[in-house]
Amino acid sequence: MRNHFHLVLETPQPNLVAGMKWLLGAYTGRFNRRHKQFGHLFSGR
């Protein structure tokens, strides 16, 4: 399946939500630019 990933992280501070928000936002932005798309990564695909 190409629509998900597994990631194991350990953080010294309880900021996992902020880190995941940044990671997914950065990935989505790069994916959309590379494929000339826009919007949420999995919306309507």
C-alpha cells in the first residue's frame, strides 16, 4: 500500500504533534509541487 507509512520517533520533549504537523506539511508541499497538484495529499486521489 502506498498511501501510508510507519514511523518510530522518540522525543526528549512532549512535542510530537508539532513535529508530525511539520513533517506531513513539508511532505505534502513537496509532493504537490513535484506533481503539480494542490490541496490535501489524499483528497480525491
